[in-house]
Amino acid sequence: MSAESTGLRARFRYARLLFRHWRWQRPFWAGLWTLLAGLPIAYFPYANLTLGQLTIRMGTPAGSGSLIIGVLLFLLGLTMWFQQAVRVFAGVASIMLALVSLVVSNIGGFLMGFLLALFGGAMALSWVPGKPVADDPGEKAELPDDAPASDGDEYEPSAGKQGEPFVPGQLGEPYTQPEPVNAGGLPDEETTEENGRHRAG
């Protein structure tokens, strides 16, 4: 495999990731269906369909109205892509134009443009931008379900189960050192407070 083909594949993958990121930030499919809805609505009134030697023209007295509805749906689809703040208005407008096209433009472009505009408007109304994932390094990591929670660095061991031997200091009790004992002396012999030596010595 040559280096040129590897670089071309990397550029293609980078462009695909950029397009995916752009698509996730807007109601992409709603805008696409609304764009496609304008094509049959604006096309059929001016089209000449040929079936063998028979030419069928579907022009209607409201041909200009069909063209206006198709262009408006096309613009509303672009608005959903590039102006997400007015997606609710664009969705409602596309649904209203789809209903009007049933009367004006050959039953909504033979129901193709009507259904596409209806789906696009409904998807634009239901689309909500996603919340960003917080991954700041200063946040606390989540503990597993069975791990003990602790507010600080202090460790508070839990009490032993019933029947287990008791270990001193297990319940967080402070450790106390035994009283000092002189070398060669007994623990209960008296000592002086000045130097800790035995009175007899």
C-alpha cells in the first residue's frame, strides 16, 4: 500500500468525522426530508411525462403556487440546518405548507412531497440539542455500586459482623500507647516526675 493511498484514506476519514460532528449538532434528517419535499411539489405542475407516444402535462392553474411552496420548503430545510434556533418555527411552517400543498399542488406532489414535508416538520419539532458530557479533570470519579463512599481521606472501617472476633482499633478508636516502664522495674513501681527515675535509685 502506497503512502499516497494511506494519506487519501486518512483525509477521507477525517472529512467523514467532521461531517458526522456537523450532522449531530443540528436536525439533519428533518432538514433533508423538508428539502426533498419541495422537489416533487415544485416539479410536477411543470413536468411533461411521456408514456410511449402519449405526452401528459400536469400543469394546473395554481402552478405558481406550487413553485412558491416548493421553494419555501427548500428554504425551510436549509434553515433547519444552519439556524437551529428557529427549528420550531421552521417545523410548524413546513407542516402548514404540506397541508396547503394538498389543495394547491396536485395532492401535495402525489402525496410524496406532502409526506416528506410532514415528517420533516415533525422531526424538527421533536429535535432537541444534546447536553455536553462533563469530563473535567477536577470532578470526582464514580465509585462502583459495592464500593464504600468516603468524603475525605479518612478511612472509617465498618464494624465486624456478628460472630467475628473483635480487633482493637477496628472501629476507628484512637490507639493509646502503654505507660513507659523503666528497665528492670515493674510497671506498678513509683517514678518521679522530674527525671522518671525510681525513688530508691
